[in-house]
Amino acid sequence: GNSVTQMQGQVTLSEEEFLFINCTYSTTGYPTLFWYVQYPGEGPQLLLKVTTANNKGSSRGFEATYDKGTTSFHLQKASVQESDSAVYYCVLGDDTEGADRLTFGKGTQLIIQP
Amino acid sequence: EAAVTQSPRNKVAVTGGKVTLSCNQTNNHNNMYWYRQDTGHGLRLIHYSYGAGSTEKGDIPDGYKASRPSQENFSLILELATPSQTSVYFCASGADSGNTLYFGEGSRLIVV
């Protein structure tokens, strides 16, 4: 079956530092890859998505490249702000059964210190 | 205005009791989902639906039932609640495949 691995449970940075959150995936299909972000007290919301292998997605300064060769979809941001503090989920979308089923990673808590 | 609303937002239930979590969406999406969120596990899919009258098992359906009486409403039912079902539950809706899911704000359930 499908799986998503996020090894970093928590990342702590200072403002304006570079962010890198590692994500790898496993699937036998042709998935869509997403990053969702969850702020305290809210449900997850889409940050960015990429539907085609070897393409890059970007939003609000965040970037991720769907690398089919290394089965990775790492999230990066050049300069983080305190408002970026949240939980980030790497997500694999699978349409093989007709409804878009998402497989979530365990999430990475991002803490930005002022 | 929130497009996916869940009720109740907080619930304390007794072991063995019946719990119903309700979800309403105004997005006119065909697909609806129920996930649970636990520390160390991320979000896991319990049940989902393609449309009114349809329910499908997700990855962890044991101990849960689902009901989709209309396009707008999707309920999660715990017939005999257990402490292991203490969690935060999220409902989501989505259009055709490959599109974004829109989540509600979550329902926190504690089973004592």
C-alpha cells in the first residue's frame, strides 16, 4: 500500500532561517503529492500540490519538488517567519479507487522563535 | 463562512455509549471523508463516501460506521465507544479526484 515518511517530528528555527522538511513516499501508482498545513485549533489546509512527477509546486514562499527518482517531496522555504509556526503534513493522493484518498505523514511541528 | 462544519466540537462519552459525529458541507462536493488525528500517527482515514447513499471503508474502519443521507451530510457513528477512540476527528469534503480536500475544524472526543 501507499506510505509517507516524515522523520522530523519537530523543527525549531529562528526567524529568517532556512527551512527544510524531509518527506519520502512509497506507491505503486501515479500519485499527486501535497503539503498541508495545520494551525492551532484549525483543520489542515492545502499549502501546495504537484500532480506531475519532476515538477515543482510553490505557495507563500514554500517550495517542493516531486522527485520520482528519489521518491521525495521535501518542503523548503528560504526565510521563515514567526507566522509559519504550525504542523506540516506531507500527503500522498491516490485516485485508483475513484475517490481521492489521502495518505498523511505523521506531521512535522515547526516552531519559529522570534 | 465555513464550508465544512462539524458538531459537536467537543464531546465526553462513557465507555459503551453511542456517539454520533455530524458533518455538513456547503461546497456541493461529491466526496466526503472522516479522519482521526492522534499524536505520532498524523491523520488516518476511517470512512469516506462518493455521494449520497454511499459509504466506503478507509484504512481504520473497525469500531466505526458511517452514514451519508444527503450530498451535504456525512455522519460518523460509534455504536459502542471505547477509550481507544479518544481522539480528534476531522471531516473533509472534496470534488472530483485530484482536487483539494477542505477540512472542518475538528471534533474532540474523550471516552471515559
